Amino acid sequence: MKKRLSLILLLLFVPVLLADSAIWFSGTFDQAKTAAAASGRLLLIDFFSDG
């Protein structure tokens, strides 16, 4: 039972460990779109409102 649980946990966490870390970009929206298109990556826009 412990071996099976260990295997399941390992299979769940390996993709997380192998994933690329986030790259934070400081610049304008147009610069971010251009950089994302040039590198072939998706663009994630995160914004926050406190009210």
C-alpha cells in the first residue's frame, strides 16, 4: 500500500517539477504581445482590482 501511494504521489508531482517557471515581463502591452509572438508562447495577462 505504501509503495502504491508513493508511486501515485510521484506521478502527480513530477510534471510540476519539470514545468517551466513563469517569466515575468515588465513593459507595455504591445511589447509583451510582440515578445510572445516572437518566442511562440502564449500571453497571460494578470490584473487586479481592489474595489
